[in-house]
Amino acid sequence: MQYLALTSLLSLVFSAPLAHAAVNGACSVNGTPGVCLASASCTGSGGTTHVGFCPNDPADIKCCTKTACGSGGNCRFTSSCSTGNIASGMFFADIVDSYLNADGNIVGLCPGPTDFKCCLPASTGGGACPPAINSATVSLIKEFEGFVARPAPDPIGLPTVGYGHLCQTTSCSEAGAFPLTEARATTLLLSDSRVATSCLNTAISRNVRLNANQFGALTSWTFNVGCGNMRSSSLLSRLNAGEAPNTVAAQELPKWNKAGGQVLAGLTRRRAAEVVLFQTASSVIAHPC
């Protein structure tokens, strides 16, 4: 009788319909991993929604996939990231897009729960080189650039949009539709910042060791003054000569507070903030990478 009871129980278990993923649960679309989310949360993060893969949830909950994140990565649950080279994922409305946090993990690249992250390709260097800027750097740049939803002249008359994106054409068509969303503006900022980080990475001697905050402060400065000015600066030559980085930054960054030959209060404040960030300790090494 015990045998019959056991077999009856097993029959009930295996004949029961399988439960589908709940909100924030896993789903899959033709082998592509996803997460069940509200449509707005998915598309707002750059993801793609797919109908019918989270059928037990409310009508607006769909399987959200995002096949591109970081540097050659894709969004998936950490348990399925075979390379083990993962970057943190946070809900998009909180962070908007991608950058490194204080622990050196990229946050905001993927929608959904915190264990749905950007799975990066295997890398002997532990990630992209040069690395993406950290959250403190993103916040600093955003604070001083300000958000502009439509193209407008900056303090010296150059057409900019978003968080300091310099328009490449009169219509600024490369930025996307206007009014620009903060999500799109952050994407532009991160793309633009790669120009600055690449310039710094090649210009700074590999003998110079910089943490994520130091590298981020220099990225903010280079983003603002341009690669050419960075390369010809005494700041760079002093760093490469082996002088103490914190001393060099404190003495050299404040000099860059002029635009059009005029001292600007905003630039003076920005340089001071960059010095503070530069001198903030971090265990994450950004250069050399």
C-alpha cells in the first residue's frame, strides 16, 4: 500500500502542469536567455519584449531579452554565465545605463533583478581595457554637464545635447529622436567617455598605476577639455615622469578652469570635484589594464 501511495503521489507530481516564470523570473526565447518584466521596464532599458513566454503572469509581463551589453556581453542570469566574467545588473530606472561601481562591477547594463547581469566574454584582464568609468565618475560628469533634452549651445557656443554630447551635425541626428530621454543621454555619455578613456589609456605610461577614481577623474577632465589638450598638458608629462599622482592632480587640474580665455565658476568647481574624486581611495585598478 505504501508503494501504491508513493506511485500515486509521483503520478500527481509529474502530471501537474509546469509553472511558468514569475515576474523577475527566468524565461528563454529560442535559446536566448531573458527575464519576465513589464514591457515599459524592458524597452526603457534597451531590451526587447517577446509575447507568450511568461504566460502565467499579467498581460503586460513579457519575456525581456537584451543581447548586447558592455563590451561584447549579453544579459543573462549569473548562473548561466559560463565565462564567470560578469558585471552587476540593476533595475534600469534606478541606474539608467552602464558604468562601474566602487567594486569595479558594471551596473545598470541589464534590466530586471540584481542577479540578471551582463555576462562578458572571458578576458585575461578581467574585463574591457580601458575599463568603463565608475559610478562616481558618471555622477560627476552628469552633475557638471547637466541634462539637455534638445540640442543647445554650451557656454562657448558649441551645440550639445544630453550630458555634454557634442553634436556631429547641425541637426544632431546621431543622438536620436528629441526630446532626448535620460536613458539615451546616458548611453551617449558612456559612448563619448570611451573616447576619453582610450586617449588616456594610450597616453599614460604603463608604469603609472591609477585606481578607478583617479582614472575616472582624469576621464571627466579629458571629456571636458579634449584629448589633444590632455596629451599636451603638463599634467600628463608629470604623471609619466613618475611624480606622485595625487600631488600632480591637485596642482594641475585646477589650472583648467577657463573657456574662451575666461575663468568660469562652473569649471573651477568641476576641477575641484575632480581633485576630490582623484584623491578618493579605491581598491580597483583601472590603469594599466
